[in-house]
Amino acid sequence: MHISFLIHNAYGIGGTNRTTYNLASALAEHHDVEIVSVFRHREEPVFAPDPRVRLRHLVDLRADGPDHGRPELARPARIFPRSEGRYRQYSLLTDRRIGEHLAATEADVVVATRPGLNVHLARQTRRGPLRVGQEHLTLDSHSKALRVVLRGAYPSLDALTTTTEADAGAYRARMRLPGVRIEALPNPVPAPPVAPADGTAKWVVAAGRLDPVKRYDLLVTAFDRVRAERPDWRLRIYGSGPQKDELRALVDRLGLYNHVYLMGPAHPIEPEWAKGSLAAVTSRTESFGMTIVEAMRCGLPVVSTDCPHGPREIIHDGVDGRLVESGSADAVAAGLLELINDDALRQRMAAAALHASARFDPARIAERYVSLFTGTAPHGSRLRGSLHRTRAALLGGAQAVRTAGRGALRRGRPA
């Protein structure tokens, strides 16, 4: 089966890129898989693609690329929605190139990875391929104008995926998409290439874009209270973004320069998680919670705000992590101190986090995507028969992951 992913810019960094590469690599075990990037702006992608996954682009933005300076790049897009966040990067040239690609694709399944590209998928794909739109943000995060556009385009999709059950429920209840299969499929996160944290280091770790929605100001304020009780513990925050200077000023104002460290971006991030004993997430909202799963897969329990939508569907409160009141520095500090002050509890939660997070392994998520494709493809089609055969193969791979995970847990090591 030929599966084609359509993505904004596969050469950059970001959660959608990581999850697309992870899923494509898992599917490439049994399928012909390609990633089609609308844009290319550098020689090599930040994330190295699996050699079995083909990567190609539609518009070359490099200074010496063939599309540099084309007049069509300066003319506004007509298909890509004006209300979509990336609209200014799209143009008549992207409209034309995406349309030509979708009209000519020989793929059995085409998966688009953001709202604007889902609109292209719905309106410009030739008859035949299964059309699957992915939503990596939440319905509530879209503007009213964008929701109107999506309500008109999405009925032409065959399936729509969200990263949480809560968001899938919102689409089913509020978008009126008869005939479109809506499924919650979480982002895949592979087992890290490092040994899990041993739980002895006195470090709390956080990672993500330094953006107001992540509320790192709340985390720094909470850690001031942690420092007062446990001055032997430290906090590392990895990432870059517009809030960096504000956070640096807050650290200095609170006198935390020997306790809170703004580390900048790190790639790969897994070795940095493994250097800690506890992870923290203080977001105002999370469409999924990629960093929560990454930390858990490295053997860290996570203290997270109980914000919409993702954390509650990842963390089992009191078992493999702790959910605390959103927006409350006192609640964050109390959650951190609970696990900092109880070594045995922290170790139990760490082991539980390592075990529970295996459900996000790419092989298991790929199995669920194959089930979605199978259930959505027309009965009796060539695609449906192919999917049934390859789903059996993926089930075997996922069973191997489960068996390895159980054995690893008994040995105290990651799968």
C-alpha cells in the first residue's frame, strides 16, 4: 500500500514533524511511504528521515532554489484558508503545486497534517485515494472564521483524526460531518535510545517552546517555593521562544539563578530527560502533550497542570504522575514537592510511567492507523484487502513491543 503524508515543512523543527516522521517510519515496515513537504528551506531536514521513507518537496525556498523569486510566491493563496495561522506563507504557487500533486498522486491513502492542507486534500484530491485529515491542534484553538471554512470542506474527507478523545468528541458534536469517520489517535513516541533515568539526580526537567501558553513563568514561580523547602533541587528548562527574556528576568528577580537554568533548545532531547528524576508541564492548554510522553518514556513521572486537552488522557493521576490545578503556582509547587520529598513514591511512579508510556510506541499507533484505514476503505476494495494483510503484520510487531516492555519492566530497563 502506498501512503503519502502532506506536511507544511518537513525540513524544520516541531511536534508535527516529529510525529509524522515517527508514524511514517513505523508504517514503512510494511508499506510504501512518502512524506511530501510543501516547502523546503534548507539542504537537510532537522530530523533524519527513515531511509525507507521517501522525502520530497513541492516549493523550494532556498536562496539558490528554482522557486526563489517567482512572482507567484508574492500573490496570495486562494485555496489555503486566509484564517489559517500559516496563511501568509502560502501563495498562488503553493495552491498550484499542491493541486497538481493531489490531482496526480498514485497513493492509496493521503494524510494531510494541518487544517489548511486538509482543505486542499478535501477540495483538490483526485477520486480514488482515501483522504485522511489530521488535526494536531484543538477545535477550540481555531478561530470562528477557520471553523466555518473547515465545516464546509471537511465533509469531503473520508476520515479525520485528533490527538485526544476530548477533541474528537468536540468535532463529532459541533462540526456536523456526516459520513466522516472521526477517531482519536495519539501521537507516536518511540522508545528512547538511552537508558531510563535512575531517579537519583536532584533535577526537575521541562522542555518546549518558551511561549506564554506553556506558562513557564508559572513553573519558575512554583520552583521558588520548591527552593525554599528543598534548596538541593534544581530545574532545567529546554527550548527557545518569545518568552525567553521575560523568563530570564523573572529568574533574576526571584534570585533563582543558581536553581533555574534556561538551557536553550536540545536535539535530541531524550538524554536531557534521562538526566532528571522528575518532569514538569505547566501549560494553559495542550492539544496532546508530546513532552509528557517523551519524559515518561525516559522513566520520569510528570507533574502536569490538568489543562485541556491532553494531560488527563496520558497521565493516570497518582499512579504514573500527578495532575494539579491549572494556573496555580501553589498547586504546581505542592505536586513537585510531594514527589521530591518521597523517594519511594517517585520511584514507583517512574516505573509505572515507563510501563504505561509504551502504549504510545509507533508500532502500536501505526496498528491503529491501519485499523482506521481498513474500517474506512470501501468494502471489497483492493486497498481494504491490502490493509487487512498488513494489519496482521503490524499486530505481530506491536505484540513484540508489548512482550519486550513486560520483560524490560521486570528487569527495570526500558523496552
